[in-house]
Amino acid sequence: MTHEDTMRAFRFRLEKMTIEQWNRQGSSNRLDIVNCGILHYTRRDSSGTVRERFERVRTIDPSRPDEARWRRIRRPRFSNEDLLAQVGRHPHLWDDDEVG
């Protein structure tokens, strides 16, 4: 058992979210964590095959356990250009001239 903020931080790591996905999760109620809610991860894909990494997640509300639906975890893959574009969207913490 833990607090919602800690559960959200684990989601960031376990689901390998991007910063954009992380920021969007606050406005999305699709995976809201209710009081006493459970985050359930599985490596088993929808065909039943066990994979190397977590494949799906669901949020279980103990008052309505039958409503929990599995959601596939999508981990984006980035090219060098994609990564450079992402870096360019965020402010720099210091100038290159200051590092030395």
C-alpha cells in the first residue's frame, strides 16, 4: 500500500512514459487511482503469451472490480531526430558556456 503520488511515479517508471505522457496523465481520468485502488500489471499479452516486460495494466476500484479493463502499455521507440526534437521542446537548465 502506498499513496497515489507514489503509484503515479511507479507508473512513470514501469510504463516507461515520456514527459508528454506523464503530463497528460494528470488530465486523463482513464487510469485514475481511486482511494484503495490497485494498479495491476501483467507480462501476459492479450493472447496469453508471457513477455519479457510488462505488457498491460489495469486500475481496479475495489468497489467495482468487474469494471477493471486491461490497457496495453505502449512504449515509444525514438530515432536520433525524435530525441533531438524532444530536447528542443524543453528549456535548458544551463548554457553550454557555463559548463566547463
